[in-house]
Amino acid sequence: MNKQTQRRTQRWTWAVLVATMTLNLIPGMGPARRAVAALTSAQMVELLKLVDERQKNNGDWRAAAYLEQKEKDKVDTVYETEYFRRSSDQKFMILFTKPKSSAGQGYLRIDKNLWFYDPSVGKWERRTERERIGGTNSRRSDFDESRLADEYDPSDEGDEKLGAYTAQKLMLKGKPGQDLAFPVIRIWIDKENKNVLKRQEFALSGRLLRTSYYPKWKKIYSPSKKGDTWYPEEIRFYDEVEKANQTLVMIKSVDPNSLPQNLFTKAWLESKSR
Amino acid sequence: MRAWLATLGVVAQMAFRNLFASRLKTIIVGGIIFFGGLLVVAGNSLLDSVVASMSRSVIGSVAGHIQVYNAKSKDTLEVMGRMMMGDPDLSQLDDFAKVRDSLLKVENVKSVVPMGISGALVTSGNTIDLALEKLRSAVNARHDAKTDAQRVEAEARVASEKGHVRQIVSVLQGDLKNAKAVLDERTIDPADGAAVNRAASDAFWQDFDKEPFEALEFLENRIASQAADADLLFLNYIGTDFQAFQKSFDRMKIVEGTTVPAGKRGFLFAKHVYEEQLKLKAARRLDQIKEGTENEGETIATDPDLKRMVRENVSQVREILLQLDAAKTVDFRAKLQRELGSQEADVGKLLAAFFQTDDQNFRERYDFFYKELAPSLELYRVRIGDVLTIKAFTRSGYVQSVNVPVYGTFEFQGLEKSTLAGALNLMDMVSFRELYGFMSGEKLAEIQALQKAAGAREVSRENAEAELFGSKAEDAPAAKAPRRIEATTTPGVAPVMRDLGESLGGKLQREEARSRVFPADEVERGVVLNAAVILKNPKKIRETIVAIEAQGKRDGLTLKAIDWQAAAGLIGQFVNVIRMVLYVAILIIFLIALVIINNALVMATLERVKEIGTLRAIGAQRRFILAMLVVESIVVGFIFGGLGAGLGVLLVSVVGKIGIPAKSDVWFFFFSGPRLYPFIGTSNIVAAFAIVLLVSAFSSFYPAWIAMRVTPRQAMQEEE
């Protein structure tokens, strides 16, 4: 190989190297790296199970939640609530405690039924999983245990930087026969500690409905689980249809101890307003 | 003067001679003018009659002559439906009494009615939910009974409601069997089947009274969720003062029940809404078939709509079956077997056969349904005397429910069949204010206190990721970025939380729905969205609008007043659109007339150059020639335009005696009754003549100008 051929080969090598590096810098354009980083279906399901497992309590749960909804040109909607859940039969209840006008209202989930109770009129109404809790942009499932692995089928969308964090991005499609608030979700999971950082929630048509952020996670020792249970201390929902609307949920005063047996009944919720 | 008249006589004589000489041209030109005259008189008279009728509908049903609302509102008030979805964004009028006092200072104002227009959903759950709600209420009544008499009464109610629920469960069991026969069994959840079988078993009902609330929860959660016939009802309503409303809108009459007593909560259904949306569908369809066959001359055999209704009645007997308990089922079976001469035991099949009506048996079946079957059925989802729960998202975003007793139904005389006039229900002002959710100072302070205690900071959408997850990766290496995720292990946390047994208290509005009487002062000195104004002299609407706004300014109120047509929104604009179309049509016709007359006259002038030249040679002035031609076209216009206008008057007079029938619900509203009786307006006849003469005169100017330039020499050259 003469010197001229050698120089030409060197120049080509450099050119290919630079082109490869450039392509790798553009998200989604690095085939070699994607091939290495892509998760198998089993790995993705495992990851979702891990996310679910960290948030599972395997017992009863009671917490206070502050809900605040901001809408353009409107007075803020604010609630203080307590919510209760039982892992064994997936029962769930939210009780509104403040403001006075909403005190005693509540949602109760038993089996596949989500009931809403308004003590001022003494009526129960059946609702769907798409119900906006108290008219805010939060849904019942936002307060429940994470069941992503049971409810959705994942597909890998690679890694993505989210501020200071590196997140695993997955696209989740609802499994058939599930009554879900959102049939399609894109989720960002912190690669380091497997907490959810961000979610984009879509309608079946593919329209983006809501973007959610989970900036603060806390853990609490759960006697029923005999281990730590993680919960988001703060969730922020940004409405993607009515762009000016946003909802804040702050979870505090968590109690993972056992609750009375008769708690998840219509009679109990009614008794709160007697 | 005498000379001038003599000249005019000669000119007119010549004009007539010329018109007769060229008859074909005269007939063509005259025909167009004739049609134009007819259209101006008949079209305008018809439209004026519709406007007058519609104004009676709008003014008499909801709008009044003038509507008043807050001038600071973002949207305009539209009381009868609007272009955009949802309620218009209106600023409130804080104190109705103050507004009323201000308006009554204006001389022409007769009365003022407080109003607020909104809408809300009424959800009632499915048939099983409704039956279980009654059973739960009966069980609660038995539980709370204090005397033996109360206990016995409650026990009877429980037994009756149990029978009904049992019957519904047996229908559901039948449905499940049918579903298994037509569907793949794997698609049916075995747990659902097992739950229905348990609920249908004797053992379940024998044990019901041991743990009634547990049994109820089982039925509500495992059985009711399997029925999917829940209805959503959207009700539009006006919050108002019933007494003032009824006094000011004298076409309103109560059909069933009574009006809401002063100071009480209450709801009046518009009769149209009550029939269309709350009546048992099979019964409503029977009413419609009767209306079609007896009043509109249709037959089931030929009318596709009536055929469809018969088909739907045959296939949708389930809603009746779900209303029957065991005793009613036996009763229905016996009655239907006798009526149909059938031995069929299945009531569902008997009902389907019964509803298979034709033109021969319809009337007999209709009478039988109302005489024999209907008394055992709940014909309406909400009965007069029931308490209706209405839930709405308030203006501030909170969900608010109120219980309002239903006192009756109403309609407007002459507008019974109109969907538009019958679309709005009436509600008391106190309940309206609660549902609309005007934020009180006390509530606002409570919300602000809650926000302060929570100490939440606002994070804008644009900065959310940067603020919540630290700075961007390229700006700060991940390792150095502040990590906001906290990992605090707090074993056995003992939060300070409310005791679970503590009651949240709160006054139950349901208990005071019927009993509480609000003082007149509380009702009147409250918030309203708008007010209807009735005038002493309706002809002075414009002047009164100006006076109202001026008086408002003097009293420190920002009032905006609009007439009934503007307040009617889309419907008010409809007449303007039709009028515009008519004017465009008239304009086009007269433009064509103008061109044709002009052309015809130009041709005629060129043909008459010799004659005109001769006239000029014997001393006729240019003025004479001009007059001759203009008079010629005015004569055509006068005669044919007059004939057209005359025919228009005749047509409108004849139709005015017979009336034009309203063919649909919408036309009932526009005609303010079943027929429109058009009338002639003098102004329309004057307008027709004025337009015709103007167009005729105008179209003769150009040919006259050509004629004026003809000289005797030209005429002689023409001869050569």
C-alpha cells in the first residue's frame, strides 16, 4: 500500500467515524447503540414488575392527599382528602374532608365498580375509571397501587435524559379487557432507582391527553409487606387538551397499618355524613 | 300648467301607442316587473308575518321584550341556544332587587323577571341500580323505624322491592342464558354467571334480612354492574322566580301538578322534555304512532318512521320486563294471553307479539296498553312529586348537587309542539345559584387558607422538567446535579390523622329540599345572570333599551340591554338570514329587469330613429323625447308592477284566511302555533310600487339619452 492509498484510507476511516458519532448523537439514529441497549420483552415486563413491586404495600393503606386544580380565569379548585386502599381485593376509597362544601363526598371502588357518593343529596352514582376526581385532572388510578405489568404491554423506546436523570422510556399499551383511565401511556423510569419520573397519557386515537411528573418519591416501612413501600409525594398533571389547566397532588401522612374490615362499604361512607 | 298637462297627455298617449305597437316586448318586460312586484309584496308580507309570530313565541316563552345582563360579560347573552357549545360566559348581576328597582324607574318597563340559564346532567344508573336504590332506601327506613307502624310499613316496602329485584335478576339470568347460546362461552366471565345464579337462588333471598347491607352491596357491585341500560339525561333550565315568571309570561300554563310555591325549592319540567326524554320509550312510541295515524293521516303500512317505531317496540320489551315483579308478571301474562288469544307463557314474547301492531289493530292495542298495562308501570323516570337530583360542575369547577322536588310540568299555549319553546325547564333561583356555584367570600377564604397551609409552589408547564428534575444534562453533569428524590425510611410511621369514626357533619340539603321556605328577601337580594323585561308599549323597544342602559349608569350598574331578537341568539338570526336571501332574490330580479328593459328600450329607440327625428323636426324638444320614453317605462312598471303587487295582496289575503300549516316542531315555533296566518303590510305595497317605478324610470335613462341625441338630419339619412 503506497502512502497516497494509505492517506486516502485514513481519510475514509475518519469520515466514517465522524459520521457514526454524529448519528449516535441524534436521538433514535444510533442503530449500533440501540441494538445493544434495547430491552427484550421479558426484560421490560420485569422492569414494570419491579416498578410495581416497589410501590406495592401488600396490605392496607391510608394517606392524606391535597388536590389543587388551576384553570384559566377560574378560582382554583382545592380539596383535602383521605384515601384508603386494600391490596387483597383491590378495594379503594377517597373521602373528601375539605372544603366544607365537599366534605363527606367520596369515591368507593369495589370489584369493577367505581361509586361516587354525595352526602348533600344522599345519592350514589356509578362512575368509570375515566372519572376526573372532584373535577380535577387526576384519576382514581393515580392514587392506587401501581399495576403496570398486569394492565399494559410494553415496548422499548430507549433511554432519554430527563433533566439530571437518565430514564428508560417505554410505550405501554393497555391489555384487552382492562378498564383503564388511559389506554396508551409513555413512561419514563429512572434507570437508577426504578421510580417513575414522567408519564404521557394518550387516548386510543393517539391524542396526547395529559403529561404527568413525579418529582418526589418517598419510602415508608410497611408492616404488611415487611419492607419499604415507595409512594410519590408530589404529582403534577398538565392538561394537554386544555393547555392552561394543571393539577397538583400532594400525598402526606401515610399510614400502612391495617384498617377496619367494614371500611370499604357504602354504609361506612354514608355514616361519615350522618 | 295647462300646457304642461296637455304635453303629458300627448306623451302618455304616445307611450300607450308604442307599448301596444310592440306587444311582445311589453309582455316580456312587464312579466319580469310583474314577478318582481309579486315577490316584494308576498315575500315581505310572509316574512313580516313570520317575524311577528316568532316574536310572540320568543317574547312569550322566555325572552320578554328586552333582556338585561351585565355589560362586563365576555360573551353575549343568548337565551335560546348559541353558536358555541356550553354556557355563555356572563358576569353576574350581584343584587337582583337593585337591578329590578333600577329597571322599574324606566317609564315603559312593566315587569322584570330574574333569570339564569344553564344545564346539567342527571345520571340515574341502570334499571337495577334504580331498583336497588329503592330497596336500600326501604332497608334504611326499616333500620331507622321508631314506631311499630313505621316498622310494618317499611317491612312491606322491603318485601315489595325485594320482589322487584328478584324479578330483575331472573330476567338477567335469562339474558345470560341467551348470551351463552349466541356468543362464545369463553367471552362470558364465569364469575358473573355465578353471581347471577347466587342472586337468583332462594337461599340468597331467605338470608337477605340477616345481613341486608351486605346482600345489597353484593347486588349493587356484582349484579347491577352487569346491566348496561343506564340513561344520561341532559337538562337545560332557567333559574327564576316562578311567580314573577308566570305573571309576566302569560302563555305559560301548568299541565300537570302545581307551580312551585313562593320561596320553596322546586323544578317544573317543560312538558315536551318530560314526554320526549322521561317517558317509557315504548309508551312514547305508541303516542307518536297515534299522533301520526290519527292527526297527520299517515299509516303504519306506508310510513317508514311509524314502521320503525313498531319494530323498536317489538324488539325493546326488556325495559318493560325489568319493571315487573312476580305478581305483575303473572298479571301481565294473563292479560296479554287473553288479549292476544295466545297460550304463550313467556311475557317477553307476549309483549313482543302485542307491540306487533298494524293499521287495523293499533287503536285497540293502544287503548289496551294504557287501560290494562300502564297502571302497573312507571311511565316516567321521574314522577311529579319525586325529588330530582341534579349535579353540575359549578362555575368555579367544583361539583355541586342539589335535590329539587318536581312540582309539575308546564307548556306555553300555542307552542305545545315546539321543541324550541319546550326545551327549557324551570328551577327555583336558590337551587340555580347553588348549581351555578357563585363563589362566596367565605368559601374563597377557606380555599385560600387551604392553599396556604399546603404551601404548594406553582410550576409552569414550560419550566416543569427543568424545575422538577434539575438542570439539563448538557449544562450540568448528572453526577453533580441536585437529586430531588428523597429516600427517607420512616419505619412504623404514626401519622396524626383524623379518627376514622369521626363524622364530617355538614348540613344535609336532602332533608331540607321540601321543607325549607326561603324568605323573599333572600331570593330577591341574590345573584342573577340576566333578567327579562316586559314592556308596557312593545313598539318602543329601541328607546327603552337606551333608557335602561342610561338608568343603569345613574344607579351605578353596568347593564347591557338587548332586544328579544338579539337575545334569541341563533333563532333570532334565522329571520335575518331569510330576509337577506329574499332581498338578494329581489335585487337579482330587478337587476335582470333593469338590463332587459334597458336593452328593449334601446332597441325600440333605434327602431324609432325616424319617428324621433321627425318629432324633433316638427319642433319637439329633447325634454319631450326624454319624457316620452320615461313615461313609457313607468307605465309598463305601473301597470305590471301594480298587477304583480295586486296578485301578491290577493295571494296573501287568501292564504291569510286558510293559514299555512306548521309541518314540523321548528315551524310551530316560527309560526307561534299550528298555522301561520300571513297579513298584508301597507308598507310592503308602497315599497313594491316605489321599487318598480324606480327601476322602470332608471332603466329608461340610457335609451332616452340615445333618443335625445337623434337629430332631424339623422332621421332623414335613415330614410335614404
